[in-house]
Amino acid sequence: MSETRKPLVVGNWKMNGDLAGNAVLLSGVLTGVAGIDQGAVGVAVCPPFPYLSQAAQVLAESPVQVGAQNVSAFENGAYTGEVSAAMLSELGCAWVIVGHSERRAMLGETDEQVAAKAAQALRSGLGVIICVGETLEDREQDRTQAVLARQIEALASLAQQADPNKFVVAYEPVWAIGTGRSASTEQAQAAHAFIRAGLEAIGFRAASKIRILYGGSVKPANAQGLFEMSDIDGGLIGGAALSADDFIAIVRAAALARG
């Protein structure tokens, strides 16, 4: 992990949670981060939409930021069921995840739609975490780089908006999400380096400063090894983010890897 990029660990709760359970989880996260150097790592949690206000209120005086799991590509209007970037910002969100593999696979989100959502979020002042990654079939047929290149090239229009403090890419090998499998440190590092080179090639002059997170069954046991890789700048954490102890262990691993 580069010393010039402050690592970031983001908990993606997916469609999990309830008011009582969230309160316990958030309390545990607050207690855990209190013992970690905040200058060494950034931390955020991304609950489902109904719980954003709860998280924002609990975390308001803490270093832990709040993010959403999706955003509309439209500013406002007759888009029933959609949530705008301005609404998220008003609720206290600092981040939004766009293009998660589950939304690409299950809801058919295209590279172009992901880029449009990211652009809308950036215009509203939100930080974006843009997910990219290949399926198991892609990897087995040696298409990993082709898939990543296509997904990254779709972001070219964002190059001039890409403040490294608000623009994050998350590499998530789809075959490692929720399966208990994880890319080896070497596989993950190779993909992250390829993504960084791809960003630079399409006009991201600050590509060396952009954080690229790994998201694929990160757990306390494998976090340290992943985060020690030169191009891995933290993690987008799924299942382990639902346990305060596991999540904090991963945050601590990112803070230690920075040194």
C-alpha cells in the first residue's frame, strides 16, 4: 500500500439490518475506531437506504463516514423509486457505491449507467466508490483484463472531475463475493495495478493518487496480506462488515499496512 494514499475501509451492509441490530453494530464500530489512529485510515459504512438517517445520527460526531449503496443518474423528477445524490448529501452521506457487481448482474446496470450515476454523484459533492470486476467465467477464459479495460474506459468522461479525495475504484472479482473465496494477494495486486494503469491511460492524471479498494471476501485473516500490496488501498467489505469485531480488525489491518 502506498504511503501517499490514505487507505479507506468501507462496510457495505447490502440488504441487511434492522433498527435494533444497527444500533448495536454502530456502537461496536464507534468503540473500535476510537483505538485506531484516524490519520492512518478512513472508515465508512453503507447501510440500506431506510437506515441512512439512523447511521448519520449515531456517527455524526465520529470519524466514521456514512455512504449509500446506490444513487440515481438523474438529478430529480418523475423517477419513482429512485434516490437522488442531493437527497443522500442532505442526509449526511459522504459516499455512494455505484456499479456493484450484484446490481450489474441482477439488475442489468451497464457501464454507461454506472458512469452516469458516478457523474451525478460527483456533481452533487458526494464521493463515489465505483465497482469493477470480472466473473469466474471471465477469469477462466482469460478475459479479466478485457473486462476491466471495458469497465474503466467507460469512466473516461469523469477524468476531469476525479478529485482523488472523492473518487475511489473498488476491484471486486465477482467469483470471490460471498463465496468465501478470495483472490490471492498476487492476483489482487495485478488487477489493481492494471486498473491504475488503465485510469492513467484514459486521462486520469492523478491516477497515482486514486485509491483502489479490494472487495472480495476480505476477512481479518487475509486483510493484512492484501493491504500490504502496493496498489491495494483498503477494502470494500461485505459480510465481515456486519460484525463490529471483524470490521474493526480489518480497519486496524489497513492502518497498520500503511506503515
